[in-house]
Amino acid sequence: MDTHENLNDFHLIPTFNFTITDEDCLIPAETVSDCVRCGKELSRAAAKRANELVKNGVTLESCSPALLHFFSPKIPRELKKSIEVSNELVTATKLMQMKLCTSSKVTPNTFLSYLENELIRPKDYFCKPYTKICHSCDKYRNEGGIQCCLGNGVDVLPQDLRNDKCIPICVPDNDPFYCHFDIKCLNFVRSVTTTRDDCSMGYAEQAITSYLDGSPLYGSDSKLAVKLRKKSGGRLKEESRTNCKKGFLPTVDDKTAVINQTPTLAVLHTILLREHNRIADILSSLNPLWSDEKLFQEARRIVIAEIQHITYQEWLPFNFGENYIRYYRISPTSFYSRDYSEDVNPGVINGFGAGAFRYLHTMVPDSLMSCPANYQAAYLYKLSDHYFNPSLVETSDESFDDLVRGFVTQQAGESDPHCTGEITNLLFKSHNKWGLDLIAMDIQRGRDHGIASYNDYRYLF
């Protein structure tokens, strides 16, 4: 296939002869140019309108935490630029798809397959992919104050007042739970996307990394990583508690940090913090001449290796079966493996991250268990009473250990079609009698990411 030399606004990068129509013709240069231009205009107009809505009073200040869902403070300038470019390219792609699919026999799947093989990259875009790790305020959306519902969920926000990133969940009048509270709308905002590595048109990419690098503990950028370090002995910052020999996570102003979502997460992060500092102390005693930087990086490598080992040698075989893991060579057959290849893409497949992996939500128990050291009693706490309330971890000097014993003793729920009401009716309920519906959010997120329907997958397999 020859490259068009008369294109003014974009490059066509040929890979192999792939046609999208019966007449074997390519996408006309004029069509691509018009779509890119219109995509810019529509995307920028939508962004301008969204800013006006926020400035003119459509905010989340009077709403409950359940309605806030995703709201963010300031976002990095690099991420903001990447989001803007991504929105423009995605809008242009949608416009091009609509034009071709309505004027010919081209199907949406054929069109997107064409884009995957015949890259169309506007040359006036400077592509610098931006990667961001979920941390800190990720309960809230990194796109400003976006509200999609009226008041406290009484109805969907009118279209002329709604941000273009809104895809609210409409609650039917006969819903067996929300009908008792006159809830008609659950706030929901589209995922943050970034440009593809080559700035080509087509599917949008998420701005989240998939590496098992301990970033929930160490941070996702150098600025945050520095804040978390004690700068002495290779240790991370920790706080002490009365009558407790071991440290706890530092106190932060952001009470909505992801580690505060449940006491279970707070306990897990605390264990990883203690493990890092334990290893750093051992390395320091064995190597008294090592600098703080050397001790920190070596301890960090060991903790990351532990996380990876637990994931591949224990968690995956337990959930999917050892035969499955070995057959596909997912888990190393020995402690020393040379299976790593830099040519393999370590990214998470969209269908897995936004669909299949959500099966774990069916296994969430409806309560939190704590067990005293003698194991002669057990105490249960409702999960919904402790969203963003990790105080249970520090109620007494024995609370942390009691919770750890309870968590390792308590059985997880079955992997089945059923979920506890603690996450389907009361997620992040705060002071309200109702909360979000996590399963409805999973389904809506699948639609947001373009996950195929159940029947499509049945037909595929």
C-alpha cells in the first residue's frame, strides 16, 4: 500500500495491505483531516463548557461522600495535557467511525481493526505518554469537580448542565433498595485516558501502570517517594502508638486516601511498611557502611520481590489452580527463572482489568473479623460502618494484631454470582443510610471501556 504524499494534517504508516471496503479503497485523506479538525473543536468546546459549569456552581460541596465518588484536586500539568490530546484523538476516531459506518458496509469492528494495523497519526501532535499510579486521592476523579446527579441523587443532572465525562447510573423507580430513599441517580464519571504510545487514532489508553512494583507503598513518582522516606537507615516514615512496639502508617490530611477505604487495606499497607523497615534494619546491621539510599533501594527491591512471589507463587495458583498456572507458564517452576522477556508487553488487557478481574468483588465478606490472641472469641464489624474509617486498626494496643488474626482466619466469600449488600447498597455510605452499588459500577465501567457483552463472549468462545 502506497503512502499518500498529499496529506497535510497526518501521517499514514503502512504495515500490510488491509482493506476496509469492497472497493479496496483507503480512508480518504479529506475524511481524516475533517475528523481530526472537528475532533479538536468538539473536545475543546466540551472542556470549555465543563470548566464553565464548575466555575458557575455545579460542584460537589453539598453532596455526601457517596455522591462525590470521583472528584479530584489539582492534577499534574503533564497528565492534563495528555488527557486533552487523548480526548481529541478519541473524538476524531468516533467521528470517522460514524462517517464510514453510515456511508458504507464497514462495521465498527472492521474499522477499529483497520486502525490497529494501518496507523493514522496526526503529525501536529507531540506524543508523550503519561503514566500514573493510583494513590492518595484516587477515590476522586482526576478531572476536576464533576457532578452528574442532582442534589443527593434525586435525579440525573440535565443534559445542558452535565459534563461530557458523565455517564451516571440511572436507578429505576422499582429498585428494591434505593426506592426507599428516593434515589434516582448514582454519580459516575468516565475513566481518565491518555494518548497511545505512538499518538495514533483508535482505542484510548488508561493512565494506570500494571507493574507489580510496590508503588502503593513507595509512591508512583519521585516527589511522593521522597515524602514517604525517613532519610535515615533506608527506612520509610512511620508513627508510634502507645504500648505498641511496631510502627504505623503516617497520619495524612487526606482522609479519603485509598488505603483508608477499609481497615483491611490499612492493615495490609501497614504490614508492608513494617516489612520494609524490618529488612532495612537487618541490611543496616549487616552493612554498616551502606548509605541511606543504598539501604532503601535494596530493601525496596526485596519487598517488591516478596510481593511478586506472593502474587505468582501463592495467590494465582490458589485462585486459578496450579495446573492452569503451569500449563500457561504463568508461575515460575522454580525460584530461579529465565522466562522474563523484554519483548513481552506487561500491560493489562482491557477485558481483564475492566471486566474479568472484578469477579473478586463477589468474594468480599460482609463483615470484618478480629480475634484475640487466645482465639477463644471472635468479633465481627459491619464493613459499611468502616469505609474511610480506619480507626478500628488503632482502637487499642492489641487491635492491629487482633485484626490480622481475624483476617487470616475469616473465610472469603464464594466466587459466585452473589455479592453482599455491604458493597451493592452501602458502598462509601458515610453518614447516609445508602451508598453506591459496586456491581452496577463494575458494569458501567465495562461499558465505559467498551467491553463486549456476555453474549459476544459466548459467541467468541
